[in-house]
Amino acid sequence: MQRIERPHMRHFLAISAIGTLSLGWAMTANAGGILLTYAEDPGRQISSLQNTSYITFDNLPNPDGSLTWAGVGTYDDVAIINANKYGGADGTGKYLVQSTSVPPGGAVPTTTLTLNTPSSYFGLWWSAGDPANRLTFYNGASLVADFTTATLVNVLPNSYKGNPTTPFLDQNPGEKYAFFNIYGQDGATWDKIIFGNANPSGFESDNHTTRVEAWGTLPGESGPEPGVAVMKVEGTNVNTNVVAVPETSTWVMGFLALGAVIVTALRRTKSAA
């Protein structure tokens, strides 16, 4: 039996393909929020992302009130203490702790980092992981993400348990230590990060790292965000069933490439007719 070609049907299928991809891209583009990943290897205490600014808190006195991060922003109220089994990258120097009781006489209810420029990436070495730790991201008055770290404790493998630094190796074995990357997705940025804690146990962190540019926007960056994807947060909505996906710019390039192929095919069909 001779097959009858129907050009209008081919046109319909081509337009449907473009429409389907457009819808998928639009859904991705409108799903702005933050994606959390953790470093692939246990013991990693720094970010692998390039073109960042970072602060270690080493060689800093415990400030009276605020702390300026040169060229980046300002912490409003901080406590900085010497490395111990609960924190301090490499087991030396100092680290930041937010708590209502730790350290005695230097405790603070919350610590707010206000950035000079809205940014799309933040990383930190999260030590002595506590499920009561809380992170809140704002862009101006708009809430970007607000979540406790209880989920992070559950998703980290047991290989992240215990202090990984040489001076305090395997001490505090009941808690987890990992470097977390926080990526703004689909245009999400923030200019304020609030560190909080639901109890007096303390939010210990070090090696704070920031970058203005979103992942995938600088030369040589492509594919999913680096690290093992943990969760996506939009406002107070937390989704733990996630995988890292290419940024919107990658979807756009794919959309344009497929569109070009379809247009070429339509032109050939028209010429053959």
C-alpha cells in the first residue's frame, strides 16, 4: 500500500514539538529558587567553583558587633571562636558560630550577611551539622528561600560523620560535616542571608564563599550544577526529589537548536512538494 504524505500533519507535529519544548522551558524558567548540593567527597572544606570571593574568619578578632567582608558585604552581629571539634576548617584558625548561648558572652540570636550586590551562589563548610540550623535568603523584601537544615542531616551519607580535620579527626562522631553549595536557579538572586538556630546548640560554619554570577553564565561552565543535588527550595517549599539540571540558558540553546532543525526540515518538505 502506498503511504500518503500529509504535509499539514508534518507541520502540526513540528509545531507541537516546538510548543512542547517551549512549555518545558517556560516551566523551568518560572521555577526560580535555590538548589543545594554537597561536595562529592567527604572531608572537602572549600568550594570547587571558580571566580568566587571567600572569607575564612582566620586571624580575625572576635568583633564587637558587625564584621565587614571586604568588597562583598557586612555581617551585622557575629561571634568568631577558635577551631575545635565542632568547627574550624583544617582544624586551625577560627570559625563563625551563631547561637543564643555559644560562646558565653558572645552569643547572638541571628547573624545576617548583607551583600553589596545581589548574588547567585553561596557556599559554606557546615560543621557539626545540627537539624535546628536555619538559613533564610532574601532579595530586598522578597523571600527567596527559608528552610531548616534537618533535611541536610538526613541526606548526607554516614561517611560525612565526624570531624575530618587532622587535629580533631573523627571527634564528635554523631554529627556530620560537609561543604554545601547553594545555587540560584532561573534568575533567583539574593542580597541578604540570615543564619539562625531553633535552639542554643549553635550554627557552626566556615569558609563562606559567594559569587554574583549564576552557574553556567561564565565561559567554560556547562551542564548541571557541581555537586550532589540535595534539594530545591522556593520560598518555604522544600523539594527533596531533585537532580541538578542545566540552567535556563542551556535550555534556551537547546530550544533554538531544535527549532533550527525543524525549520530546515519544513523547508525541505516544501521544496520537495
